[in-house]
Amino acid sequence: MAKQIAAIIFHAPLGESAAERVVERGRRAAALDLISSLKAADMARIVVVSAPGESQRVFEQSDVIVFPSSGDEPFHFGETLRTLIRQERLDGVLYFGSGSGGLLSPFQLARLLAFIRNTPFGALFNNFYSCDFAAIADAQRLVDLELPPVDNPLGFALSDAGFPCYALPRNAASQFDIDTPTDLLLLGITGSGGRQVQRFLHSTTLTHPHIGSVLQLLTQRSAHVLLLGRVNPRTWADFEQAVACRTSGLVEGRGMRAAAFAADPFIHQTIQACEAEEFFRRLAKAGNAAIIDTRPLLAQSSVLPDPGVRFASDLLDPEGMTNPQWQAFTRAAMHASIPVVLGGHSLVSGGLYLLAEASWKGKHLPRRLHPDLFDWEKEPA
């Protein structure tokens, strides 16, 4: 008997600030493109979890099942996922946050579905350490598990429950997630994403004063670009192979959303010990540009301000912020003597792949930046 499989897309509402509305609409456009790609991959059963409002009405016109999430209580990802698996009697689940999966092709989605159909028991994650999307076989086992309130630690939860867990190769398609306005800007610069996303981006006025300067530096062999935050070593290695500049990294805070984060990051301590302006003066002495995941650097005991504050910071817009620390940091970044790009985890994961791609647009420079590896274990012909 064929497995009962559904794709489930969770679309979380955001607040009423201008930046939050832009990100929510961008995620909604990405989810609509994902729905089209899923249908092209022969995924017939698609469920969208969405709060009542404009987004729910839009999804209802897309020939999918819309599962309304309650706006009265704090949303719990795990309980909602278990309810849907039980209610829909699912053997397999292809789960997505609405900002993820938008760069996957129908062929890649079909491969995820094949994993569910051909695997008796297991889970495949885009990022085991901080899940954005996953393919889960034998999903009925989840009904009796205690699942996390957010999706980030889902890999840990399933691994602890005995699920064989696998991860996709790291690239833009597997790692990119629309989590901040910066992520939308990168999609616009590269022309990536589907028709709905690009149509939405053409209708927005999102701008950034420094991204263009950073892109120029990425193709200069004499430049030195700094990466700060939750940078995966594999992603960093891929980025360094794709750009011409030198890179340095201060990697901190990995897993802060998926697991307890008791340590006090070194950069966080540094920012607390000196003024924000002094922090950026020190950065300018170390490199020609900085790409910064601000969340682990500015979080207070792993607690972040509301998305409106974070998104305004990403857009280098300190006016109207109610958080003095984030306001001071953002203002210092805006006036730094080197170009600075701020964002969240996606900026230093999937975003690095898009930055590398965008930096070479319109340039006719030699792309062979690194020598081929010589296999000295191989016998000569």
C-alpha cells in the first residue's frame, strides 16, 4: 500500500512594523513558489499552516489544505505537527518553514519525496543543527514524541528518539532561508527564487547602502572580508573557494536556537566591554568589510528583541528603535569606515553562497582562483 505523504508548510505571522510586513510577504511569496514546485514534483497533498488574516486567504486560493493556527495562544510547532500527522494519518512528512526551500528545483523536491517513499524509518534535514526543512519517513512515530515548540532543534529531538538522521549537502538551495530583510535583498541582487518572489521584490523599495561595496571587495584578491557569527566551517570553506578575497572568521553562537546556550560569546563580551563605535574601529583595523550575524553577538542571555528591532537593524535603520543596545550598534555599523552587512543566521549560511554568486555578475575575471588538488596517492600512468 502506498505511503500517505504530505508536504506541510508552516507560515508564521510577524508584527506590524514595515520591515516585518515585508519579510512576511516575502515568505508568503516564497511559499507560493514552493507550492508550485511541489506540484511540479507530483506532490498532491500540500498543507499550509497559517494564522487567520491576509496570508491565509491567499493560500486558500492556491488549491492546498489550509490549517488555521490559533492566534490566541503561543504557537507550538511540535504540537501542531503531531496534530496534523494524526489528523491526516500521514506515513511521511515533507516539512518546510515558509521561508525555506524556495531555491529547490522540482527534481530536488522529487528526491526528497523519494527519500520518504524508500526509507522505512529516518529523517533528512537541510541542517540537522538548526532545521528549516526536513523529510521524515515513518512519521507516525512522532505522534507519541515530545516535540520542540520551534523547528530549530527538531533534528536533536528525532535523533534522541532513535531516528536515523541524515543531512543534505550544503549549498544555496539547501541552506537559504528568508528570515530577515537582508535575505530578501540577496534574492533581489542575484535574481534567485521563483516568479512570485521576484514579482514581490520588484514591488518593494528595499535598499542597503553597503551590500554593493561588499560585493566589489569579494572579487579583489587584495581585500580581506570578516565573517562573524554562526558560520558553519563547511560553508566558510565553500565561500572562500568561490571568492577572490581573503577571509577571516569569528565563529560563535552556533546552535543557540536549537540547544541551551550557556557560554558568553567572546564577541558579545567585547561589545559589552567597549562602545559600539570602538568595536567597529577595531573591525576596520582587521579587514576591509564585515558580514555579521548579529543575533549571538547582541542577544542578552540568548534572548533577542522583537523582530521589528532586529529587522530595522539589518536594514541599518536605527531611528525609532526602542532597544538602546541594538540602536547604538546599528548606528555604529551604519557609520563604520568599512562596509558592513548585518543579518541573521541565513546571512552567514545560505546567504554566503548568494553573495559569492552575485559578486561575479557582470565581471569577466578569471574564475580559477585556487589550484586543483594533486592526488599523490595515485599511481602514475
